[in-house]
Amino acid sequence: MTRPSHARIDIVPADALIDVPRDITLRGFNARERVTLTGTLNHPDGSQWESHAVVIADADGTVVVADTAPVSGGWLVADATAPVWAMQRLRAPTRPAWSEGIAPLDIALTATGQYGAQARGQYTLRFLAPGVTHRPVREAGLSGTLYVPAGPGPHPAVLVLAGSGGGTHDQRAALYAAHGFAALALGYFKAPGRPDHIDDTPLEYFETALRWMHDRLAPRDGFVAVSGVSRGGELVLLLASHFPALVSAVVAYVPSAVVHGTLRAGHPDKPRDATAWTWRGEPLPNVWHDNPDADWHAFDHPPEPGQPVRQAPAFHTPLRNAQAVARARIPVERIRGPVLLISGTDDGFWPSTLFSDQVAEMLRQRGDDAHVEHFRGEAAGHAIGLPQLPATLIAKPHPVAGLLLDGGGTALANARASAASWARVVDFLAEALQQSASSNAGRATAS
């Protein structure tokens, strides 16, 4: 066989947002040649990532990555995003604070043919769209970062909340801004000026944030949605239930249907069923506290020695007690706007699909055609997030407690759920905004 001298990698677009699919094509190899495709990422947080797969060129010496299933390697499906989501971490972060940052990710690809031809290419995944601006918010007692879309506005808005790891979800907020929403990535613990733990977090803090967004941002059609992940998913359902007039739509990733205690995010000197949320100075009852049916064994112990803890089975135990569930149930029937629930059917952290089904059923029982959707990530775990990010770290240390936890799912299932759910989130919010505008116009006409 000859060694082609014109092998190359074509990537379109080479520089775009992280939620924009790429067309990746390997050209100039021999017909039916085995080609090893390698993806590498030197992450801004100092971590290093790499993926490998062997593909077979077609009769023209071409490989369209989106249409070609590898014969071996880290992914075995035809998917142009796989060189990223299938990456394995070779080195842990040296700057962990940058892991959720908005710096662009540069993906390097190398294609090496079995006869020695080699081609290289690079593309950039961005969180910030052209014209999006951001600034810290340190007023009214709030701690966060505001991302504002390009253009004069007014823009609809989204309050973006992280989960039990604390901090802020700036990447999501930046992408919401890329799609036309002013997004406030709000920290409520493990953020500047905020406590280090989730204990006794008052709902009034979030009410202040929602009112600040309505007053200071003057959002288009008065539209302010809430978006949260995990404990943040629990939280956004609480906020929409407690402050229905301030919340236009809800996006709840892997949420809960009931209030939980501090769990792994609480102060180490307090029990795990201590109060996470308060309202008007009183604790919100949580399903674990004073619950004789609660069993923490699976919360603390791996299924086998040396394995990460898969804690989800423990979360079924407090649900056996009807009184505790009734006490801790989130009153979602008070929510006025549309609700999108996103779950993983193999969630290893807690049973987010069961919880989401319960929330959806409670809303439907309201009997007024409540707009509720449940996106099920089949075989996916807890780590349903943004598209085109590495997805192979199924087991990770909890950011507060440090214990190694099994989030469930597979890299493929989690990556597919992340991409599909994010696309639905973007469309859902656009539809909710249109519905809000129509409702406002109808009220204006009637008056």
C-alpha cells in the first residue's frame, strides 16, 4: 500500500458553541485502511483527557465520523461528538476552581493510518457566544454572576442554581445567554460571601434574587425561569411552589419530589438529616428527619468493598413512611408556569426518575391541563448536563464530603441524555416564553 501524503481532517465548524454539532471527516487515506482517531484535551483546570478509536476508511479513503462506527476503542457508535465524550482523564485537575469555568476548550484530533499517514486538526468548544457579557453580582446580599446576551434587550431571564457541590453553574448560565436569556448563576453556598455548607439556607435569599431579577433586569414579558440540578432541581421546584408569581417556567434536572436534609453538603458536625432549607425562620421538614423507616446503610456503604458508593437505594427507604413523605412533599401543585423534568433511569445518586414521575403526577392531578414534561434519559445516571463534554467519570468524589460516589449510567447514555435534554431545554424555554408573551397580550387586550 502507498502512504498518502494528502491526509487531512476537516472539521466544520472549527470554532463554535459547545452545543453546536461538528462535522468531522478524515480524508486522503487508502481505501479500507484502518485509521486510529485520537482526541486530546488539555483542560483549563489542568486536567488532561484522551480518547482513541479505530475506524475503517471507505472505498474513497474517507471517514465521516458521524456515520462511522469504530471497530474498536473508547466508543463503538457513529457519533461525531464521541471523540470528546469518550475521553478518559489521564491527569486530575491542578486548578479545580476552573473546572466549571467558561474558558474555551480546544480539542486536538490526530488521525493515523495503518500505513503511516497522519493528519491533525483542532476545534474549539465555547461557552460564551459573541457579544455575551458577564459581570459579578454582589448587591442585595446576592453572590453570583450575570450573563447578558448580545443586543439591547429586554431579554427574558433564567436563575441558574447548582446542586450539593455548591458554587455556581457558570457554563450553563453562559449557554442560556447564548440562546437569548439573561442568566444569573447564583451561589448559595461555597460561593463568595456565602456559607461553606448548605445548612439552614433561607428561601428568602432566592426570593430576593428573583425579585432583583424582575426589578433590575426588567425582563422581556416579565419572564424569569428557574433552572437547577440535583439539590438545585429540588430547590427550583420549591421556589416555583413558594413564589409562583415570580417564576415563569421551571427546568429541574435530576430533581427530588420531597425535601431532603443536608445529606453530604451539610456541616460535618451536624447529622445528615439536619435542615437544608428554611422559610420565615422555620425549617422545612425533610423526609429523613424523625423517620423510623429511613435506612442509611446504602448511603454509607458500597455494594462491594472497594467500589464507589451507589447511594440511590437508600433514598427509597424514607419514602416507605407516608407521614414523613406528606410532611416533606414539595407542593408543586402551586406552580403556575410550565415544568420540564429531566431524569436518568439509572441515577446512582437518588431515584430522579421516580421523583420526576411523582412531580409530574402531582401536577397532572391538579386538573387544569398543567404543562409538565418529563424527559427520561434512558440508562443515564445523575450526570446529565451539557453536550459535548467528557462523560467517562461515572464515579467521582462528592465536592463537599469527598466520598467516592457512583453516579450511575454509562458514558454513552449520559452523553446522549445530555445532548438530547439540552436541546429540549432550549426549545422548552422558547415555547414557555412564547406562551408567556401570548398570555400577557391576552390580558392586555382584555383590560
